[in-house]
Amino acid sequence: MISRPETRLAPLAAFLLALACVTACKDKHVATVPAQGELTVAAASDLTPAFEEIGRTFESIYKTKVVFMFGSTGLLTRQIENGAPVDLFAAANVSYIEQLEQKGLIVPDSKTVYARGRITLWTPGDSNLRLAGIADLARPEVQRIAIANPDHAPYGLAARQALESAGIWERVKPKLVYGDNIRQTLQYAETGSVEVAIVALSLSVQGHGRWSLIPEELHQPLDQGLGIVKTSQHQQPARAFIDFLRGPQGQAIMKKYGFQ
């Protein structure tokens, strides 16, 4: 019996259709799962405890090693401008990401706000100093106050704005000790180099001192943003990290450390 052409072609068409489906499914999988390797993330110092936990969880799921560079947002921005080999930059203020984007250094569709930070008054647990609010920093018994350098640290700028809004900036200015970043600022208070520090809530909740929130209406919002550095050779895992950070698991960890 002679087979009709359409009968002979049917199995071939089915095979080609199945092959196309397998290829499409494979491509979709590659787009959502990052390749194994190493992802370098430059991040503001206030993110240290939260990002270290997020990094461990991300590594266990995606099998991609995450290397963090923590520091002052302003100094990290300069390093990226000078060609530092960074894949992803998480700043303490989204304005720094926007500055880099304007210079063509950030992948445009990767910029996003991922959290809002808060600042606190922090004193060591064994301190006899009792502060009812930020205005108490002008009291004579408060002799040394640490804040991050407002010239390049967003949390330091927020501290200055809060002191100005409280009307005590000029009075406390001679007492100020500047940290290079917000983590060093906390260390000044932890080691007794200063009596009180204005630091990030994310670091306060992990410390062994006493702290109280500074009203957020006293300073500009600390909307924290991130973006993929345009020279990154690992944009796929960088996007996966962003998705994880903004997803349920990542946001649960961020909330644990006081981020809104």
C-alpha cells in the first residue's frame, strides 16, 4: 500500500514540534536560573548583617558564590566610576544609582528601590547616659557624638539633617566624630570612643546597646536603591539576586533587620 505524503510527514512534524518545545523550555530555564560562578556585590555598610544572611540563602539556592564589598555609598560610587570590577551596586540612597546611570554606568532597566532605612540614637548597654530624644545630644554631659561622614555617607547626611531639623546642629558640631561609614560609626560607640552614635536601625537591632528611633520626618527618606553595573560579565545572576532580594524570602530577611 502506498502512503499518502501527509501521512509520512506527520511523524516528522510531531518530532520537530517536540524538539522546538524542548529547546524553548531549556532556554526559559537558562533565563531564570543563574549560571554557577561568582557575583561581586558592592553594598552600603548598613546592609552588612542583612546582606550576609541573604547572600548565604541565595548561594544555597542558586549555587552562585556572592562576594560582598561593604563600605560608604559615596566611596563605593567613586570606585565604580574608576572601573572597580563590580557586578551589582546596592546603595544607601537611590540617588547614587541615578548618578551612575546618568553617566552610563548602570544597566538602565535594572535600577530599583529595594528598601527604606531608618536612623537611631545608640548608646552602649552599660552607659549611664539616658537620652529621651535627639535634642538631648546638646546636653553638656554628652561630649562626643559619632555620625557617618555626611559628605559621602547617606546615613551621615540623614543624621546631619535630623540635627539641623532639631535645631541643635551648630551646638553639637564641635562634639562630632565622623566615621568613614555607618558601621565604623557604630564601632566608635561600641569601643567607648564616643558616648553616643547616630547609626542605622539595621545595625542597632544586632548590637548590644540601647537605641531609639529618630523620627523620620526630621530627615529626607533613606530610599535605598540598587542597579547592575554596565561592565558586569554576570548580569544574569545579578538579576536573579535582585529578584531574590525583592521576593518574599529576601524581603522577610530585610524586615528582620529593620528595613521597611
